[in-house]
Amino acid sequence: MITRFLTEVSTVFNPFSPKAKTARLFLSFLPSNARQTIKINTKMLPKISREPSFVELKFSKKSPPSYARPSAVLSLMGGWLTMGHFIEDGKQMKLDAEKLGIKGVVEEVDRHSRILSRQEELTGN
Amino acid sequence: MAPATSAAVTLFSPGDGHSLLSSGSQSELFEVDFQSSFKPRLFSSEQFNKMPSRIAPPSKAIAFILRCKRPLKTRRQYATAAAAITPAASHAQMTQGSPPIARYPATQPPSYKPPAFRKSQLLRQYASVLRSTPLMLLFQHNNLKSIEWTGIRRELTNALRKVDEAAAESLEEGIKFQIIQTGIFSSALKIVEFYKPDSETVTLDPTDPSTPSSAAIPVFKADGSDLTHTLSKAAHDATAKKSHALQPLLSGPLAILTFPSVSPAHLKAALSILSPSPPQFPAPTRRANPGWHDPPVQSGMQKLLLLGARVEGKVFDVDGTRWVGSIDGGLEGLRVQLVAMLQGIGAGVTSTLESAGKSLYLTVEGRRTMLEEEEKGPSEEKS
């Protein structure tokens, strides 16, 4: 899953519902250092609630600086501090986790992330 | 030559490679025979040439050995040969029959799944954990690094140790935070919850000498179809189609925190370290516990997600877990509350019961005094 362009992830689920598996797995798919660049909100519903679980995502246009890309190392400190200052792509997704399943959610994220990465390459950053 | 106590002597002739095994008494016989009468005749050359002897004459080496009177240096005594004579049966063996033979060690009954597999042993381990822990928290761990695990475990241990010191208990060593394999754990959970075999245990121990030999040892079938342990086929079949309330939680990366007893004080300390929520479970302050504010611990803690708990066989969600942790004074506190409530009820009941008796007493007393007055009245009038 391409998580470079994600800036915000918020999930709501009731862990006692079998359909919450998608949202939980999505959280576990995020990389180990995801919390440095992605704002993650998790809301856990009580056991008896029947509200649907969903995954809400926000994308940025530029991928955040990472150790892997040498050009970004210089602006690394700035990148951490100005997490909120990324140019917002404006794209927000609210994915129905119960319907899509984990494969579907990953597919949706990847689809948009590939568009963004292509744009990034074309602009030459 | 050979001492009378030596049970067996092996004579070894290096020349032709023959070995002669004979008991001590026989070798003495040989010695006598060869030395006194038999030897000269046997070794006379004419006789030897005339007719072939039916018994092959002993070789020169053996003849030398047999002839010499000194105790032999080449003679060897083997312990195995000495043990060939069985000792007499003991008195117990004579009076009692031998006990029936067990087909397997009591600790290794035949199992449905191959017991050498890792997952079989994990199943046993999880079942034993589930049977022994009354309080268990379930966490989802999202890609924690080992340094983060180390930091979190360290902080948890420190916090629990403090609670131990305050309460003069020693629960900290029994509290464990471990990652589990969800599939095996869920089947272990089902076995623990749903599989209750009849408690008709086999008290007959074949290795016990007091067991009579005629006792019928339950014969286990080769496929292990009448065994009742965790890995048995019966346990598997009884739980295959059941579903537990904790089942939906058991997917994805999971870790469990197990407590050896229900201790809300320890639970509170653990919750304030692992998933602090300010009013009831405040995170430790930077001054009181600087280690908790280390970056690895912080990032690891953010990635831990409390999902639910299992308290004395009942399933609790996050709020329920926090409620259990917030019981003041632990189980003792609950008992005190209950006792106070029952005492209030008791006082009410006694006053109610007493009031009936009292009113009856008052009525009867009133009637008595009335009757007495009535009796007195006429007598006074008479007198």
C-alpha cells in the first residue's frame, strides 16, 4: 500500500463486530513510522453499538520527506514540524470499510496515490 | 585358578581367534583333566598320527593357558556376563502380580494433532494461560519495533512494581505482555470455554505398586478417540463449530496482557501506562516517570490499541475494562460496599420483623392488663 501521500487517517469501528476487521487491518498496514507523518485518529465504539465502521482519509499533493529520498533529507526537520503545512490535495475519502473489505480499501488508496505520484514525477520534484 | 565367586570367565586365545566361554567350575575341570591324566595321552604323537581325533586338540596357546598355574592376566570379566544371572524375585513380586503396563507416560497421552508441531504446543500453552488467568487485556499492536516493545515492557514492569510495593503483594512477576497467534488462540479459547469433559479422572496409576494387577486400565484406542485432554480429538470436535464472544477480536496483530488475579490496582497502573485516559487513568507525569516520555515508549504506546478484556470468563469492551480498573480498593473494596449494603438491609429486616413481634406483644400485653383489670374490678366490688 502506498502511504506516502496520506496526511490523515481516521477510523471508527466497534471491535466486537466482525466487520471491524477491515478498519483494524488497515491500521496495522500503516508503516511503523507512520505516526510521524500521518495524523491518525481511532475511535472505538462500545460493544453494543451498531454504527458502521469506516475509514476516512486525506491526501497531500507532495509526499513527505523521508530518509529514503536523499533530496528530502535537508528539509527533514522542516518536514516533521510542518506536517500540517503540506499542500493539501483536497482529496478526502470516506471509505465504507464494511463493504469494501481490506483489499478494496487498499485498492482505493493505491489508485489515488498512483495518480499523485505520477503528478509528482511529472512536475519534477 | 579361578575364584569360586567369579560367575563367568572368558578365555581369549589371541592365536586362532577362538574364544572359550565357560564357567569357573568347568575351567577347573579342564585344568585337572589336561594336567593329570588326559594331556599326555592326547598329545602323544603316535596316537595323534594314527587316528584323527574327533575332538580338535586345543591349540598351543590355549594349552599353555590351561597349563599355567598363575592367575591369568589376560582373563577378562565382563559385567554383562555377570548380570546374566537374574537375582531372586523380591517378596513383593512373589506375593503380588506385576502391575498392569501403561501404554504411554502420563504426561504424554496420544494426541489428535501431532504433538511435536509448534502449533500444538502453542495451543496447549494458550489453553493453560487462559485457564490460569482471570484477567486478560487484548491489545492490537500496529507494527511496533523491538525497541518500542522493550521500552513499553520496561515501563509496565516499573509501574506494576510500584503497585506491588504499595500493596505488599507480588503480582508483578506473574503479569505478562505477550504477542499471540490469533487462530490458535481462538481455538484454545473455545476449548477452555466450551469443552468441559466429565471430571471422571483416572485414579488408577499403573506405576503405583498398590494397584492390583487385575485392575482394568482403561484401554485407549490407537486413534485416541476416548481421550479428553486439550489436544484430543474430543476437544477438537466439541469446539469446532462453536463461536465465542471474543472471537471477532481475534484477528490481526494481537497481544495479551495477562494477570494472575483480578487486581484493579494493577489493572489501573497498566492502563495508565498503556492507554492513558486523563480523568481516571492519568498518564505519569514527566517528573514522576521520565522514562515513560521517551520517544520509543511514546511512539510504541500510540501504536497499541486496547480492544477489550476478558475478566473471569466474561467479555468486556474498552469502557467495561476501564470500569473494572476504576473499582476503588479492588475486590476488597467491592466486598466492603456489598457488606455495607447487606448490613443496611439486615437492619431494615430486623426492625420490620421486630415490629410485628413488638406489636403482637403490645396487643397481648394490653389485653392481659385489660383482663386483669376486669378480674380485679368485680373482686374489688365484691370485697
